[in-house]
Amino acid sequence: MSNTHAARGIDTSRPHSARMYDYYLGGKDHFDIDKQAAETVAAAYPGIFVCARENRAFMHRATRVLAREHGIRQWLDIGTGIPTEPNLHQVAQSVVPEARVVYADNDPLVLKYAERLMRSTPQGRTTYIEADVNDPESLLNAPELSDVLDLDRPVALSLNALMHFVTDAQDPYGIVGRLLAALPSGSALALSHCTPDFDPATWQKVTDIYTGAGTPVRFRSQKDVVRFFDGLDLLDPGVTIGHRWRPDVSDGSDPAEAPTDAEVSLWTGVGIKP
């Protein structure tokens, strides 16, 4: 995607995390400046492509588990990113065609491609809200949300590779707590979060690259990621590295070719609200 095709309102003067993630996944919806920043990250941490792929795979598995085993029929996916098939609603609706999904992101480029997120089954519903996780009240009060989701019935809050973009000063635990407080018993939190636990020096380099590009980050330890699930009933196997959360042999993956924990460097977990 060349800069000459930049959509109105999209800042192409500096890299954006959602467009860098698109590059990691092999997508085409990014600009040269995003590619350059992503390649700088990859030079410091070659595992970033594995991390992005395993993050996506965790989202797919967590969505299927919640739909099949826990009766979830509604999802609120914040920090959606640029659409990459299969998107969350496609995974959920492949299990339960009546699934309803609200996507939220604060990147105008995601809004530009939001029609990809609107292709619901006839039985289900999807919508997209331009909103910021740092303002949970406006997100929860958006009319589009209440038009699609029934907050009196369980909702899965999906926060994939998002909360490491919320620094400690922005009150990440308070934000997640406020979002969960709006959801009834039986709701779920599915969360993934990059970690420096296996290679602190490398992840400090990644932190410096993102921060230097104008996107502050806070990669967290397993102990700090577990805190997001305070008050929830964690599903087995608890908070674990992405590829180790309910690995699904039916997806065609070869256990002998599994990546290392350091390559993935992503804590993942799913908890149910009592």
C-alpha cells in the first residue's frame, strides 16, 4: 500500500502498531514507514513473526472454546486491528452462526476496512466502533454496542495483543476492571500480552523501537499478566505461553515443529466471570 493512497485522516508520518502487526502477519495494508519500523523490530527480535502468528492462532482457539464449551454467543473485541481472515466473527459464527460481535479500534485505517468485519451470517450480527480502550465509558455507551450486544447476557471481552500498548500510567488494570464490571456473570476475558520474561534484553530493544516511533509500550511479566484475571475463574491451563494454550492438533500444526517459548514470548489466558 503506497503512501499516495493514504486515506483521509490517516497519519502516515509515523508507524502505527496495527499496520506493523499487519506486516508481521504478511498482510498488505500498511505503508513503507510501517514496514521499515517492523523490519527494525524483526532485526532485534526475529521471533516477532512467530509471535504474531501464534497470537492470531490463540484468538481462534479461545473463540472456539468459549463458543463450544461455555455457551458464549457475544463478543466485544477491542484493538481489532486491520482485518485478517478468518476474523473473530468468522471463527465464532463457524461454531454458532447466531454469534454477535462488536469490534472496536481507534485507528482510522481499520475503519477504512471495517466493511470486511461486517460480513456476518444472516443469523448473527457484527458492527464496528471507532473507540479507544483508554476511554471505556464512551465505548460501553456507544449506541452501536447496545444495538448488537445484550449486556444482560454473557459477553466475551477479547483483548488480544492490546494491553501492552496501555502503560502503567494509563491504569491498565482499572480499564479492564471497568469493562468487565459492565458484563454479567458467565462473561469471559480472553487476553494475550507480549512479555520480556524469556529475553529481557531483546524486549528492551523492542520497547525502545516502539517508544521511539511514538507508541509507548509496557511488556509485562507472567505475574503482571495474571493480575488482569483477578476475580475470574481461569480456564486450564491458566496463563501460559500462546502456543501452549489448548493446542489444537486438528488445525494441522506439527507438535514437532512447535516454536520455542522465547520465540512466542506471549502470555495468554481465558477467564470466566463468576
